Amino acid sequence: MSFLKTIQMFVANNPGLTNKQIAAALPDYELHSVQRAVCRLVMLNRAERKGVRPNFRYYAKAPTGPIGPIIPRAPIEKAEIIPEPIPKTC
């Protein structure tokens, strides 16, 4: 799972936390990286920021927009690789 998706899932499961609380709960990541990721989620409209500075709280947003039909992948047959003979040199 990507870093941004990890942060998004955490915000969805723990609504109403500040970015410092989110970073403290995810010790594997640096504070600045988590803050940037949360800000990016807000910019991408995947989370919303409520409250007043400096204590913004973050909440996940439900996905919006049309979801297209699931298109199954067609099976791909792999071609058999036949090694070419190496020409002899004198």
C-alpha cells in the first residue's frame, strides 16, 4: 500500500485527529512527511480540514464521481522464446 493510501486509511479509521496526532500514531513516518501527505489528501479532495489554525482536524471524505464498470483482463498467452543459434567466427 502506498504511503498516501496508508495515511488516507488511517484518517478514515480515526476521524478528527490533528496532523501531529496522526504522525504520533504512525511512528514509522516523519512528522513533516505525514503533514505533507495530509495536506495533499485535502488538495485531492480525499479529506477535509475542519477547525481553526493551528488545530485543524482531519476527516476522510467519501469518494465522489462516477465509477466505471469493471473490465476483466483478457488472458495473455506468452510466446515461446526460441534461442537463435550463435554464428561461429574463425
